[in-house]
Amino acid sequence: MPPLRERVEDIRELVRLFLTRYNVRFRKQIREISDSALAVLMEQRWPGNIRELENLVERLVAVTDKTRLTEEDLPFEYHLANLDRRPEGRTELLQAACETFERNFILRALERTEWNVSGTARYLGVPLSTLKHKMGRLGLAISRKIVDQLGGEITVASRVGRGTTFQPKFDRVVTNREVAARAAS
């Protein structure tokens, strides 16, 4: 049988299998893994083959309290899989990696304080104005405001060298017009 790195199309089903197995073992309710997290996993070389993937999923299930695994849940080294494949543009890649780390670090702090920005600034030990500036630069402020106003939740996926995507989820259908109206307010 060929190694896992040659069968990346199998990773989605293997992750589902391992999620089911470790949900039972750890009494968790993780229903899915985001597409962006799967994309990161599919970029790996997997020297430990399927066993390495299984160990990763086991660790993720054991430590998360969420019902959905996202790219932010993956260990940092998994985000660096294609560093060796991009010899040109190292400076830009370093900048993107730093921004990804900073964005994820601030997001975790925001989640810990239930998106209380003042509380997050105190928690991080930075002035409120600094945190607000960073949130604006990293695209975190406006997205959270809109999603809160429309009664949803947001998933943020950061990919080194590829930027950040925000995936809002709502309990109802939300039109582009509603989002634009909230952004303008």
C-alpha cells in the first residue's frame, strides 16, 4: 500500500474514522473538521504514515472542548509544511507566519474572554488602543461586530502565506444586504 502522502484523498475519511473512535474514548462530541484544517493536513509529508495522523487526531480530540476542529486547533508546526517548497519570498513568508501566529494568539485570548476586548487587553497585558489597532490590522474587529449583530458565530482560518478566511455561521439565512448594512453602521 502506498504511503499516506501519496494518498491525500484518503485523509478526510481517515480523520472521520479517528474522530469517531476518539469521540467515544474521550466522551466528546466533535462533529467535524473544517475544510481549511483538512487542507493543512493534506499538505503534510506524513513520515509516520497513518499512525501519525491517528495520533494527531487523538491528541486534538483529547484537548478540545469544541464540537468542530479548525485550523487553529492544529499544532503550529503543521502550518509550516510548505516552507521548504517556497525558497523564494522568504521575507514575505516570515511576515505571513508572524501575522498568522499573532492573529491566532489574539483570537484565542478573545475567545477566552468571550470577545470582551477590554478584558482581552488586560489578559494580554497590552494597552486597549494597541489591541484595537492589531485587531483592525488583522481583520478581526469588523468581522466579529457584524457576526454578533446578526446573531451568529465565526470560524477563522489562517494559512501561512495565504491569508485569513472568516467563515460566519448563522441559525438563519443572512443576506449580503444585511451584512453590508451592518458593516456600514
